[in-house]
Amino acid sequence: MKKISSYITKKFIFYFIAITLIISLFVAVINLFETANMMTRKGEDISFKSVLFQIPYYLHLITPLITMLSAFMTFNYFVSTNEYKAIYASGYSKTVFLYPLIALSLAIMLFSLLFADKFSAQLYRKAKNKSEKPELANLYIKKDNLLIGAQKADTSGILKDVYIEDVSTKRKIKTDTLRWDKKQNAWKARNGILIEESSRVKTSSFTSINIDFIPEPNIIIITDLTDGNSYGIFELISRIIKLRNLSMKTTEETVFVYFKISLILINFIAVIIAFIFAQTDIIKNKSLSASVAMLISFIIWFGVIAAKRVADIEVIEPYMVALIPHSIFIIGSLYIIYRKKLI
């Protein structure tokens, strides 16, 4: 049993690596032409580094397709070479093929969740920051008795053209810049006006002061979610926690979390679907198997995207992005397996 499982695993890994390399080449070429077209329109030079940084993210998105193609090709190999007959003749059931592939799909899911998602998002963010202005306009935050408004906030954590009001102490500050000073462990404001309202109004100007009534930086600086693709799942969860601490809306971030989780879950469904089609004559034809795998992947992808769009407009709850499409495919797959007695 272990030898057969190891043999099936090696075949799947071979196809997975081969298909990944082939698709990587196609993604690189397509992304190069697309980026070149965009840069030409903007009158900017093409950054090959930026193109390379985006490839891991696109590969991460289509990993479920690679998994499904690999599973189909693995089954096709054993059927076309008639090796499956020798395995069945040895007393093994059909599940001898299914269990190793399920274990591999779970390994791919775990790798995607813990490493690929974060790594690809970071590279994607670096690529986008080279072609887009890393600034946010009109930032407004309310935390308990503290109000903060800023004209801009860049990715380095510096707020520009800032208005601060502490309602409890009636202090107001208008300053050109506000940034977190790690050495002094405090917020530092430069070139502004301080207004204190107690028994009388007192106004004073300053060149540089430390502000001690603003919480730590990880609570205050929250920029707009201009592109959820630039954040990994755990980064989005961290952002959601911060937004909730600020009593701010988290629908967009939550939808993106479930969307990314939903994509990762497709790897498991891909193996189940490949197993079902392995019991049909389709699996005997390599080109037909590959075509069916791609078609089904696009159908599943469409289902996930459709659920995300509906969740974006708040017609359904964010968690439904992962629950609805996968429930449909899993229930449908289990029904077919039960009716056809595949296990």
C-alpha cells in the first residue's frame, strides 16, 4: 500500500511541477505584454522586475487549476498505461488513488495558506507600488474621544496635513506632518498650531512636538483597501482587528479573506472532481482530460467570483463566499460518488 501510494504521489508531483513551469512561462509572457501596454499608455519605462514580482501572485491564483490538471494527468497515466488494472488485480480498491491525492491537495492548501499567499501578496504589493502612487487621500479616523483627519497618508506611515482633536481635553492640533518616532516611542508633529480650550482659549505654534495622547501606530494608521490582492490572509485579518478597534466597517476586508480561503479550498475539490472523471472514458484521452479540467476550473472560479461580487454589495454574508460555491460542488460530488458507487 505504501509503495503504491508513493508511486502515485511521485507521478502527481511530476505533473504538478511540469504544469507549473509551463503555465509560469505563459503567465510571464502574457503579463509582460500586458504591463508593457499599460506602461506605454502612461509614458513610463517597462520594469521587468515589476513583471517578475507579479508572476508568483498570478500563479497562486491559478494553483487550483494546476492541481486539477495534475490530478487529471495522473489518472490519465494510470489508465492509458493500464497500470490501474494491475493495481486493482492486486486487491486494491479505487480509493488507493484517491487518498494520496487528497493528502497532496491538503499539503498544497497548507503551503498556500502559510507561505504562498503572504509571499505572493508582498511581491505583488511591491510591483504595484512602483507603478502607482503609494498615498491615500482624505484619511479620517475616530477612536473614542480622539479625532484624526489627514489629507494624505503614505506607506511609510507619515500622515500629511493633519488635524487632531482630543474631545475629552479640548485640545486641537493642526500640523503639516505626523509620524511615529520609534526611538522616542511617541508621535511627532512638525510645523503646526496647538489650541487648548480650558478656562480660556490658548493658541501656540510649534516646530516640533511629541503628542502623548494618541495610541500606538498600529491602531491609528489604517489606509484604504485600494487593492485587496496586495494583502495576505493574515494581513487582512490583522487589518480587520484594527478596524474593529476603531469601530470602522470591515465588510470589504472580510469578503477578501473568505475569497482567498475559497480559492485555496478549490485544490481539495479539484482532486475529488478528477477522481470522479477518472471513472469515465474521458480520462483515457489526455487532451480531452486537460480540456475538461480547465473548463471545470473556470466554472468553479466563476462560482467563487460571483459569490464574491454578491457579498461585496452586502446581499449575502462574507462567509458565504466560501460556503455557497464549495457546498454546491462538494454535495454534488458526494451525490455522484454515492449514486455511481465509486467508493
